[in-house]
Amino acid sequence: MSTSIVMGYATMAQGQALVPFTYEQPKLGEHDVRVSITHCGLCFTDIHGIDNYYGVTTYPFVPGHEIVGYVSEIGKATSSLKIGDRVGIGWLGRSCGECDWCKSGEEQLCIDIVQAGTWVPYGGFASSVVVDNRFAYLIPDAMPSEVAAVLLCAGIAVYNPLRLYTKQNAQKIGIIGIGGLGHLAIQFAHALGYEVTVISSSPTKKEEALAFGADHFIASDDKTSFQKLEFNFDLLLCTAHGNINWEWLLTILKKRAKLVVVGFPDVVFNSTDLVVHELSITGSFLSNRVTMKEMLSFAQEHDIKPWVELMPMSKVNEAIERVKQNKARYRIVLTNDAANASR
Ligand SMILES: [Zn+2]
Ligand SMILES: [Zn+2]
């Protein structure tokens, strides 16, 4: 097969299973790199993309944005990377470069964010991908590719708010949910020196939560524990997206404290505590490039690792079913078994 053809997996219409899909490889801009993909994590955002949950998906849609692979081609104006470098790419693959956010180095807030995704035109469930070189990060040599893949989206999603919204003084942090995001949030929060409480709807995950570094565990329906923790937390990080009792969560925040949402749950609550206790509720999306690099070295230094199930990319539909059924522990990374995946 010609090397100018990319072998990928695409969903052809909203909510449909992925099918093998080949396409002409995208042209390389002068600041771009082409990356031959060895690993790509499966994120819930990919499933949302397949289902057009965000209302911006165009089909055929090749998901995948937790990519690790090797640089196979570099644009004329690219000097930061060379052919053969092992790099990782997260959700952000480029940016407009002209809006105020891009100019200030906060490209994750680019005004043209829909066009900035790594999966534009086609994402990482494929033999190769093209991104702006600034968004392809060198991976520490000792870090396994499947570990790096997950850190590039799930890892940065939780590391960024833990760095942005906290101070280094043993603050009390609550992590809601122990899944792909939550199990990393616990490890990062512990390594950053915070007192970590995990709030989960799965009491069976208590031992795992403690093993990841949590100091305390409470079940999300344990009203007595919530009452004891009134005005306790400096920060709550919500990584869950199931049934969440927002009003209970607001009661356990200190006055003027913050609830940060990093998944995409429906948020409904009575605003009394929000107003009276001057609470903040905010989202957090990825990070800038500086924090991404910092996160990768922090994870390497503190041995922070996702639990990963490896599956071949050809089994992508089975992998999606496992994630939908909440069976993945805690993250699935697809390895490239396409015939023309190099290295
Ligand atoms: Zn993601
Ligand atoms: Zn921009």
C-alpha cells in the first residue's frame, strides 16, 4: 500500500460503530509534523464526538486524541523536532495563532477551538496524524508510550486545575469519581502534598483509592459523612459524570472555595449555598503548553501512572463498549496493528 494512504477507523454517521477507513494523508504545513502512531488512548470525549454530543462533529469522524508515536516527516519551518523522535499529542493539535488567547500562550482557549482539535481533519485511531509541531511533546525516555498517551489528555485534565486553583500548603482536596480521570487526580493530588478525600459512588473502589494515595474515602450517598465534612474542602475536583448530588457537594466546600468540573456532567443545583458562601464553580479544559511539559516531567518524577488496558486498534468497537459499560480499569489504550504502521 502506498505510504500516502492513511489507514484509520471512522464512524460514518452519528452514533455508529467505527469501520476501517482509508484516506489520502493530509498535506504537511510548514510548521507541521507527521507522526506515525503506535498508541492511542480511548477517552470518553471520543465517544461524545462519535455521538455528536458537542454538536460539532463532522463525518466521517476518526476519533483519537491521546496519541504517541514517532515523527515521520517534518514541515520546512520546523526545527524543534526531528524524524524518529518519540512524541505525544493530546486533544489540542494546532491553534489559530492570532486570537488574544493564542497570543498569550493559552491556546487551549483559542477562539477557533473546534478547528484546533487533533482529530481535525482526522484523529489518532489511524496509522498517522498531522499536527502543528508545537503540540507534539517529547516523551521522557523512561516513560512507557501507553502511560504517556493517557497522561496527555486524562492526566493534564486533572493536573492543570490542581496546579491552577490550589496553593502548596497541604490543602484539603476532594476528588469526585474514580475513573480514567479520577484515579490520576488522586495520584497527582497526593504527590502535590494535599490531603486527599475521594468521594465515589462505588464503595468497592475504596482500597484502590487509598492505594492511589487518598487519605480518606466516603461514599457519595453517605449523608452522615457529608454532614461531618461541612465547610471542610478548599477545592473539589469533579471527574464523574453520572448522578451527582451537587447540593451536597456545595455544603462541604469552605466559604469562597471552588468546585472545578473536568468531565461533562449535567449540572443542576439550588443556588443558595453558592450565593451565601460565595462559592465558585468553574470548568477546566486541558492546559497551556508550559503546563503540559511540566505535567509530563512531574508524572515521571513522582511515578504517576494510569492503569491501562492495552487492546489492538482493530478492536476499537469492543474498547468503546467496555468504556460505555464502565468496565475499563481505568483507561484503554489502543496499539496500532495497522499493516503500514511503522516501528
Ligand atoms: Zn480526552
Ligand atoms: Zn487562537
